[in-house]
Amino acid sequence: MSIFIDKEKCKKCGKCAAVCPGSLIGKNPDGTACMRYPKDCWGCSSCIKECKFGAIALYLGADIGGMGSKMTVNAEDGKLYWNIEKRDGTTEQVVINQKESNKY
């Protein structure tokens, strides 16, 4: 599993690197976030939940039924909105109570 970091959306805040339990996220010379060791990412989604700009997406591979989709997360009013962009361009949204987000 791995993540995708959109440099255009990254605001260089560093919050994703601070929450990565594997210390896998670093910074490019321009200050944007980058994945240092993509193969070591275990897909915990901590960085995705922390990014308020939608700059980080989790690849949902075929092994978990995602068929190459990407998922970003937005938080608002105590809820997490998991936004799934499928390869065919369609989107799906899953809404989860933020206090219960670690169940998933």
C-alpha cells in the first residue's frame, strides 16, 4: 500500500510528516511533502486524515477491492468524509463519525 502526495495541493505545513508512525514522509527541497520509502508504507492513513488540503491520497489497490482508486479525507463538524475517486472518474463518499474513525 502506498500514498500519493499532490505537490500542487501541498501547503508545506508538515503535519503529515509529524503523524507518520514510520517517519516515512519527508520534505522536498521546495518544502512540499514527499514519501521517502513508499514500499514501507503500511497504509495506516494517519497522514491522510491529518491533511486538511486533500493533498494526500491513499492508493486502494486491487488486493483490497479498490482497483487503483485513490482516497482522500476531509474533516468537518466531527465527521470524516472519505472521498474515493475511482479509475473510471466516478466518486464515492463514506461519512464516519470522527470519534469512531480508528475502528476502520
